Amino acid sequence: MFINIGYIVLPVLCSVLAVLSAMSSWLKTLKHSALILSKFSLGKMATCKTSRERIKEVADLTEYHETAACLADLVRQDGAGSWPPRANHTHSTWPAALRPYKEIYHEMAPLLAAVNISLDDDVNRQRVTHFRSRFQQLLSERVNLGEVTQLLEAADAGRWDVFPRDVYNAFYSCIAWCRHAYRWGTIPAVKVAQLEKTVSLPPELTTPWTSLQSHFGLSSDAGNMMANLVLNFAAPPSGEYVYRINTGLPEEVTASEESFARVAHDMEALALPVYCDVVGAIVSFARGDLPACLARVRAVAAQLRPVLGSYYEKVHDGKIARSVWLSRVQGFYAWGAGREDPVSGKWEVFDGLSGNQVLLFQVLDAFLGMEPYLTREVLERNVPRLQREFCAAVGRHAFRKLLGDEGVEGRIREEMAEIVKRLRLFRSAHRTRAKFYLTVPAPERLPMTAGKSLLKADMEQSMQFLDQFMLSRLQQTV
Ligand code: HEM
């Protein structure tokens, strides 16, 4: 009997012990997963997290994943510790050698915009010549290029105590403005300036530019979205728009210019959580933590609404007047001049700014596993090296193609599809809005976009050419 009971009790006891031990190891796993999940929990991820906390979270992951390391580097170096990148435009805090540039900006800006647009080439040529010679004179009288070079060398040597990183960013924006103003000589951009094959800029604008561009890993003579727009805003709390194209013109012009400039800047400000969640999703996927990955991808999709909202809310006639944008705003951001490449001997023409340089779209495309929109050459000219590296790392770890259709993987897939849907919506809306703004008559100039320089003889034909870029990208967004 006892033996019989033993036969029954012992196996039951063993089973209970086995269940208990399984439960304890399951609890341990759960606790471990909870630990991992807690790092990325959706609750924490929502609005309550500050940018600083998000940046810290990514910085803590740098040794575990290259996407985190790249994003942390981008924020720490180019962003001067923040995102959007911090630019210190407070004149009194700049090293004395740089202050003349800003003072010259204040003197030259009122001479740039023509109140009445002339269609006479001679009048326009005279305006351009007068503007450039005055600019050149002020620069040669007031800038001590030796001292400026010393500061730039200090920055290259990592001496950010001598040349603070946020001042460096603001100075980049200042020089970018000066160069574009010098290149056009008058705004609206006019035919005589558009037809110049090359523009010889004063050394006070070429020496620092070469150094700054090399620091950002760029090779263009033209400015870019970072230099001319994103960095052209003071750090909070003022957030002021600094270097202006049109001064002393009607409110409709100045407000349209500022609203346009704010789109790119505000988009970067709102995009930080997206970048962090893209990294979070990739890291979670690499760890095999699919629920955390799902939460991160869902957060990316959800955040696209406010991020893209910064475009939808500003890029319309009510905020950026169609009647003024092409002539009074867009031309300034073009470049369309070139020079002989010292190594290859080839003639190179540089395009100016385009929304295609905006980091958000490049990160999203990479995350979805799409090829970059821009060629390598164009990227190396216009998109700062650390941004390129971040996108390339995201592309290397894009996992969409690896997802199955069932369970959590299927749900991640659905969230990815939501991101695609929002991007497609943006791309088709952008086609319509681009046409709306580009087809305004501008008789003082030849058809040109900032991003693609001189175009076909008339805007109707040019529009077909431009639309093809946008249509192809829309078709690739699946
Ligand atoms: C309202 C003025 C704008 C016009 C007329 C315009 C026009 C164009 C044109 C013609 C293209 C195709 C050629 C090229 O790649 O340069 C393009 C591409 C692009 N634009 Fe704009 N753009 C405007 C503003 C913006 C803004 C404010 C953004 C975002 C902040 C933006 C984002 C993009 C992107 C991401 C592309 C690359 C194609 C794509 O990813 O779909 N654009 N734009």
C-alpha cells in the first residue's frame, strides 16, 4: 500500500517540482524580457519622454549596435548634443574674429532683395555687380582671414573650447547665407546671374567654406538643407529665424520665406523620436525581442502624423504664398554654377537645396529597405557625412524583408505598411504641391529649381521632367 502510495506521490511530487522549476525559469525569462522591454516600453516611449532622455537612451546603446552609435555620433557632433542641431547665433558669444561676418550680413541683407523686379538685363547686371563689389569690399576691410583660419584649424583639431560646436554650426549657416547672397547678387534671381557658368567668390567666403564643408564631409560649392535652413534658427528658447533673404519687403513675402524655412527645421525637431524608435526597432529585432520591436515600429508610424504635419500645415498658399515663393524665396537656394574639378579636370555644376536632402525621408526609406533616392555623388555633395552614415547603417539592418506573415512578425509587417501608406500620401501630395508652386510665372528668370538648377526652355516641359522624379519615387514606395 505504502509502496503503492510512494509510486503515486513521487511522480506527482517530481511533476510539481518540475512545474515549479519551469515556472521559476519562465519567471526569470519574463523578468529579463521585462527588463529589456522596460528600456523600450511603449508607455515610456510616448510623449512623456524628453529629447534629452531619448538621446541618452540611444547613447546607452552605442556599444551594442552600430545604428545607435551612428545616431549618437550625429547628435553629439553635428548636433552639438541636441537634435535639431544646436546653433548659437548670439553675436556676443562668438569669437571676435567671426563677428564681422554677422555684422556684414546686417549691412548687406537690406541690399539684396529688389522691391521692383526688373526685366532689363543691364539693370540687373548692374545690381548684381554693385552688390558683389560692396560685399567684397566689406569682407576685405573687416575680416582677418588669418584669425578665422586659426579658429577653423582649432575646430579641426577638436578644440571645441576655443570654437564651441554650436557657434561652429551657426557660423556654417552664416557663411552659407553669405555665399548664396553673393552668388545671386540680387533676389529674385535673374537671367544674367543664372547664365553665369562660374562665380568667383572672395577668399573670405571660400577659405572658411572649404574648411567647413570638409568638416561636414561635403564637396559642394552650394549650401544645403542643414547649412541654409535647419541651422538658420537660434537654439531655444528664442528659436528665432536668423539670416533672411528678404528684408524690408511686405509681410506676405517675409512671412512666406520664414514659414518655408521653418518646415525643414521643425521637421527635424519632430523627427528625433522617429530616429530613436527606428534604432530601437532595429536593436529589438536584433535581440529577437519581437514585442518590443512591434512597439517601436508602431511608434514610428504613429509619429509620422505630427512630423509630416509640419509639412502639410505650412506648405500651402495660406502660409507660403504661391505668388511670392518662386521668385522671392526659391531662387536664393539654387546654385547652378560650377568649376573645373582639380583632380579629374571635369566641369562640375552644383545644384542647390532640395527637400530630397531632408534626413527624415532618407532614414524612412532605408528603414523600409528602399534604395536611396539620391546617387552617391549627390549625397556626398549635399548630405552631411554623419547623416549619410546613419542612413547607411539603418539600411544595412533593415529587417522588413525578413519578416514572416504570422503572429507578431505579421503585426510588425502591418505597422511597416502603415509607414509606407503615410509616405505614399506625402509623396503624392508633394507632387501636387510642387507643381502648384513651380508653375507660377517668373519672367525675370529661366526655368530653374534650387535642387536641379537650370531646366528646359519652358516650365511646362520642365515640370514633366521634375514630376518624373517624384512619380518614380512614389511608385518605388511599396
Ligand atoms: C514648396 C516648395 C517645394 C517644391 C516646389 C518642391 C519640389 C520638388 C521637386 C521638383 C522634387 C523632385 C526633384 C528633386 O529631387 O529635387 C522634389 C523632391 C523632394 N522634395 Fe520637394 N519641393 C518643395 C518643398 C519640399 C519640402 C518643404 C520638403 C520636406 C521638408 C520636400 C521634400 C522632398 C523630398 C523628400 C523629395 C525627394 C522625392 C521623394 O522622396 O519623394 N520638398 N521636390
